[in-house]
Amino acid sequence: MSSSTTPSTIEDQRAKAGFWFTESEGPGFQCSFRLNSISFTGETKFQKVDIVDTVFGKTLVTDGKTQSCSSDEKVYHESLVVPSMLLSNPKRVYIGGGGELATAREVLRFPSVEACVMVDLDGELVDLCKELMPEWSDGCHEDPRFSLIVGDAEAELRKVPGSFDLIIMDISDPIEAGPGIKLYTKEFYTYARSRLNPGGVFVTQSGCANPNNWDQCFAPVVKTCESVWENVLPYRSNIPSFVGCWGFSMCWGAEAEKGLDTRDAKDVEDRLAVMKPAFKDGKSYEHFDGEAWMGMCCLEKSIRKGLKNETRVITEANPVYMF
């Protein structure tokens, strides 16, 4: 059999085939991705950081867990940010976490925003993302409406003056060794609500939301939110680099208007037309629109039943950890 492949090419391919990134997704379950290149590997004061290239494109990995990939980061960040922006039409926004700066990017698309305060514990990581992952921020950190505080998201929320129309929690998963568990507790949610203006909205990433793992984190986060707010809307998006669907919880009080219509795409499209999010390239969202929103709010029967029957409320005394 003839072949145009030279010996050197074969050796190149063999060398590349030897480098894989393997990530644990649950008991007895791992996923492996071929490493095309490594841009950075090292440690900050708080965590191990790798920036690599895989089948999902440029990828940020912290402490062995995939955080964001160029191929689908907009699915995650548009899902986290846009629904709550449309519901709250905010002037002042607080972001807890968000080190890649993509959450701030999506917030600052909206001309109604007058101030966006982002607090991340790991300033070294933020600087690395600015330098090696500039596509994520798209220059949003140069916007005069944006301010960055390096510190603890809860402690800084207690210090920063004024109240907010929207609080977005884009934080690490609640793992046992991580610092983020307190940001999923009833105590924190109760305080966060007290820092919202009347009609304000709170949204948090809520962990994996697949039929086989919704009970790990998604269900208790939703239940904990329900212990603080009168209205909680759980939804999710399919994020392939996260190996399935990822959950979010959007919360608002009785004094706020009714939530976004989950059965009529026109409600979302009308709000987008009025609020006019801005894009440098003149395009629009890659993922989010009214029809996508309806799909995001459709959960399988087993998950809906599980959320309804969930009893765990996350507190400082009784934390719930994700694998």
C-alpha cells in the first residue's frame, strides 16, 4: 500500500498522540482530550492553572477542571448573563468571580449599565487571562464603567458602597477543598438579596444538570435559592466541553415583575430590541435568542421531579459538595 505520509510526519503524529488531558467527571467516569499545545502551566497563590489547546480550542483549566473553552465559552457566558440582564435592565451590576472577564464582556454590551463591579479572588489568573486569552475579555476591562477588585466576593460585597440591580455569581464549583462553597449557602444568598435594589435579580451558575448528575449540585443550589427568593427559575445549556448540560438559577423577589416568558420567544426578542446590546463586529449572539431561551427552560421530567422533591438547603453548617 502506497502512502504519501513521510516517516518524519509519522513520528510527529506519534509524539502528539502521547499527550492527553484527562479530567475526572464523577466516580468511575473520566474524559480525555488530546493536547495540541500548552500555552501556560503554573500555579498562582490560589490554584494550579493550565492554558492548553484541545479539540475544544483554547482551554482554561484550574486545579484539573475545565473552566472555559473557546469553542463554547459563549454558550456558557451568554446563558449566565443575558436572561438576567433582560429581566433586570440594570444600571449597577456586581460580578462575583468571572476571572476570564467574559461575564463582564457580556454585561457591558448593554448601554443601560452604568457600573460593573467585578470581584475575583485570583488577580494573577485575571492577568493571565488578559494576556493569553484576550478573546474572552474583548477589551472590556478598558471600559470606564468597569472596575476590578481582587479579593473575596462575599467580603467585598459587604464593603462596596451602594446597592445593585443585578448580582451575577460566576464562581468555582462547590468542591470540598475549594474556597467557593460559602458562596452557595443560604447565609450568603440572604445577604446578597439585601444588597439588591427593589426588583433586583440574582443569578448563579449551578453545576452539572444532566439526567445522571443533576442531584450533585444543581438540585440543592436551586432549593437553597428557593429558601431565600419567592421566584427561582432553573435553566440550563448544553456545553460540550463540560460534558453535557450546565445549570443556572435566576432569582427575583415578589416585588419584581414576572420573569421572562419561557413559552414565547417574542418576549425575549422584544426586550433585546429595546435594550440593544452592542457588538463590535456588528453581529449578534452566537447562542442566545428567544427560541434558544425556550429550550434552555425545558428540563426532563426526571429532573423536574427531582427539583420538586429536593430537600437539601446548603448552609455553612451543612455544605453540599460537587464531585
